[in-house]
Amino acid sequence: MANLSLLSPRYRVLLAGLFSQLLCVGVARFAYTPLLPVMQQQTWLSDADGGWLAALNYAGYMFGALTAASINNIRLKDTLYRLTLLLAVLSTAGMALVDSFWLWASMRFMAGFSSSGAMLLASGLILHWLIQHRQRGELGIHFAGLGLGILLAALAVELMLRLTLAWQAQWWGFALLAAALLVPAWGWLPRPAKSTERSGGSHQQQVSPPSRIFMRLMLAAYFCAGYGYVISATFIVAIVEREPLLAGAGNWTFALVGLAAAPAVMLWDLVARWIGYLGALISAMALQVVGIVLPALTDSLAGVLASAVLYGGTFLGCVSLVLTMAGRLYPQSPARLMGRMTLAYGAAQVIAPALTGMLAEASGHYDTGLWLAGGFVALGAVLLAWLRRVDRTAQRLDAEAKVAV
């Protein structure tokens, strides 16, 4: 059937989102994780410097989220999306230009800004196109690109290491890959027609906004989730490579994270239909705690691989569940709540890598940072469990998830 073809307009649009994730998140953001130990070995980059560069990346993401949330015009959002695609290519190439902390800092900030294009702008533009063309508003393929991007980054670095390429040559390799990914990410997403954001139905306007206690507890819990996410996302390859018995397994561990993350959105959507959005989010965060702290408990390969699967299979599920809840709470303008949630998530991602890098430089290991990250995620799960008990908004969301088709 024609409508099942990958060349149909629906799948071209969804694949444009997937390629934007591969470019802006997989390459521009996550190439840094497997390349961090390589750069530390071949340059002067310390644990603390590596943490600060990661923090600046997330500061760029927060700035991008603020910018995206402040724009109401759909065509202007599309223009900004295309700008972020170009910035992803330029910031990747810029990492190879010179051995300078401040250049690297500016490139990581720019890369963080570009990743907001794939995570926030692209998802909104794709939903807009799907709704306009009376298609089901599902983003599983789009968000699968994030996990596949992690897998791509890990395998690319492993291949280039086998070719004995230096760190600069590896960044140039990623720049060429980014330029190739730019073509479908740009060309397969059509420019939107005139804005229709004000034309929501009356039933949308009658949806009551979330309560104050919901917002306060949800923002605090999502901050905790962001703290836990960023530690493994930034340092997992360096953590594994620092263990003598696991040297050489870092990139494969990171690849496993991406492989586990790719189907996570669809799997957690199914879990939410069974136990509700809050129940699914609590479960995902509880499993993520185990995944985060396992490398601090054991240096066995089995333990590290289990950590990769648990972490990869949960962090993206947390993000997708929260964004889905935002869409249900504000169906006419989901960017409003998405922006506030993203700021809470992003604030933790600015603080956590810098602190963890300094702790690792002082102690010689990442164990303290891992335990701290696990503690934050556990606290977030407790806050969500409390929220689920006391707030009617949370109860309504859980009820809606269980009856979703």
C-alpha cells in the first residue's frame, strides 16, 4: 500500500525528524561523550575542563529552549529549526579547528543550542504537519533517532579509533557525517503553511491548566531526572575506560545505551497505557537509579552492560512521557509547559557535569558523582509518587493514559 511506503509524505516527514536527531543530538551533542577520553589522552583536557564543556553544552540547550518557547509563529519556528541544523554542522567542524578551551566552549554552547532544534522545534513542526494532514500524532520514529544517534556516535568513534585517527581527524569525520545528515533533515520536512496555532477547537480551550502543586512537584522531579540523566550521558565512556579491566569497552557500552534507547519511547508508551503516565515515569526513574549507580558498585563487564541497558532504556522514556503529559495538559499550546519543564531539566544539566567533573578531578574517580546522581533521581521518583497521591491533575492524566488507544 502506498501509504505504508517509506517514500510517502508521512514517513518522509517523520524521517526528517529522525535525521535531525541523528545530526543535532547524535553528532553535535553525543559525539563529545565517546571522544572525551580520546581528547583527554591526546590533549591537556582535564576532568574538570571536560565537565565545564558539558555544562556549557547544556547551557546552550537551555538558551535554545527559551528561544523556541518565546516564538509563536510557526514559520519562524521552521526558520529557527533550519538554523539549528546549520549550527550543528558548524559546531562539530569547529571542535577540530584549534586546541583551545574557549573555542571548544563556544562550540559546545552552539551545539547545545542546535540540539534544542531537534528535541523541541522539530517535534512541534512534525506534530503540526501531522495534524494538518489528519495523521496520527505519534513521534516514536522521531525520538528513536536520539537513541540511534548515540549508537551512531559510539560506533563512529570506535571505527575511527581502529583507523588510528587523532582527535582532530575524528571531529572532521563527524563534520562530514553531519553535512550528509543535513540533507534529509532539511529537505524532507516541508515548510509549514500559515500559522494555525490560534485556531484550536473550543474543547481544547476548556482543558483546565495543571494545579500549583502539580507544577511545583513536577518541576522539582524533572530537575532531579535531568541531574541523573546528564552524568551517564556525559561521562559513561570515560568511567568505563578508566577501569583497567574494562579498557576498550567504553564505546561499546555507549553503543548499547543508544541501542536500548531507540525503542524506549514506544515501550514506555505501552507501559503508560497499563499503569498511567505518572506510574510509568516513577517506574522509569526507579530503574534509572539502578542503572546510574551500578558502575560505582561493580567494575565487571556484566554490571556495566546492565547499567547501559537500564540507563538507555529509561532516560528517553522519561523525556517522552513528560512531553506527552505537557501536550495533554496544554493541547492548544504545549510549548508553554514543555518550555518550563525543559528549563528545569536543563538547569540540572548545567550544574551536574561541572560539579561531577570537579569531584572526579579531586578524587580520581566518578563514584561520588554517580551516587549523587542516583540520589537525585531517587528523590525525583519519591516526589512523583507523592504527586500521584495528592493531585487530581496527575490522577486525570493517569486515567487518560489507561484509556488511550
